[in-house]
Amino acid sequence: MWRYPHRILAHRGGGTLAPENTLAGLQAGMAAGFRAVEFDVMLARDGVPVVMHDPWLGRTVPGSGNVYDYDASELAQMDAGAWFSRAHAGEPVPLFVELAQYCKAHGIWMNIEIKPAAGFEDATGALVARLTGALFADELAAGQLDRVPLLSSFDPVSLDAARDAAPMLPRAALMEHLVPEWQVRAQAHGAVALHLNHKHLTQAQVTQIKTAGYGLFCYTVNAPMRARELLGWGVDAFCTDRIDLFTPDFA
């Protein structure tokens, strides 16, 4: 069941309009009217969660080595924007708590992908869940689950750690393909939704998932024609890089 008011999410903040997983990206999505975002979180060396997709430097942040080779304060001084454009040079790597607080203050609903580096699956899932649960303690206590972020992950250990650390927070199981044992896995994680790559999804699978009572989210849908097809099948929501082609109320 999809309990959230948002159906279209800005992928990693600004999609193709701004550097991914940055405050500038988030603000680009806001400027386009989006009030829902998907972003990635992993742990720095000192155990502080930061908003990054890759577990190593070199693509969006210049440098070498892994994210967990650096403290969060060091990562926050690195340039996460120059790769995208000169206008975004100097854009820092965000700390998770600061970005989440910004989203909450501005009414931005979050799909937080727990993206652990190898060996940090349990710690990442547990910490992200605890911090998110603390930030939304009032909403959880009031039963306002439509305002509470949705945690998702490809990693089963991280999902279970998040479940154990903050059981009231909703979780979604991320999968590239719908595996035969998908429902067993979803039940084991206490998931309320499945997040799937739309490229491998069929209408029959959508029907199967929805009939079983799960919410269904797709990544990363960049063509309006495909988006209409998916929504017509019964897909609840999706994220997109092309926030220049979609409106937040696209249907």
C-alpha cells in the first residue's frame, strides 16, 4: 500500500539540472516544484552519515580512495559540484542529518536509500534508521506516516538493521529484478513497498505485487511515455532524472 501523497520524486535531488546528492540539487528540484526527493546515504570513516551514491571518490567528488577513508568533516570540504558545471564548483558533500533537517523544514518528503559500503551494512542501516526515527519522532507518535520518510536499500542486512533499530519507520526492499522469493524477502524485512528497476518490470508483476498489498515504486523513469504506461499498470510512484520533462503532478 502506498500511503504517500507524492508520486514523482526528484532522483538524487536535481536530476539532470544540478549535481546529484547535494543541497543545490535539492533546491533545483524545489525550484521545479518537486516536494519529494530520493537520495543516498553512507557512512564516513568516523561513523557520520553523508549523502553520496558512490562508495569511492572520483566520479562526483575529485580524489581517490573510499568514502570511509575520510571523516565526514573532510568530505564536507570536498567539491561535489565542479564535475557538473563551473557554476556549481565548491558545492559540498552534505551531511545526512543536515540535509534531512532541511527537507523536513521545507516540507520535502524523503525516500532515503541506505547505501552501505562493504562491511558497514549493519552499522549504516541501524544509524540511518535511528537518526531518521529521532527526527520524525513526533510524526511517528501521532501516526502521521504519510509525512515520515521511507527507508529503502538493496542490502538485506541494512534493511534488517534499520527494522531492528527503528521498527516504526517504513521500509522498502530495492531489487533490480523481481526475484521469485520476493514476497518472502519483503515479509522478512517488514517492507511496505518494493522498489524495482522499471526496465525489467512487466504488467503481470505489477498486478502480482499490488494484489499482495505492497506499494510499488520504480527507478529511474526518464521518458513520459513509459511513465504513463507504468502508472496505467498500477505503479504507485517513480523517481526521475528528468525533472525538466515532468511536473510533480504528472499523471
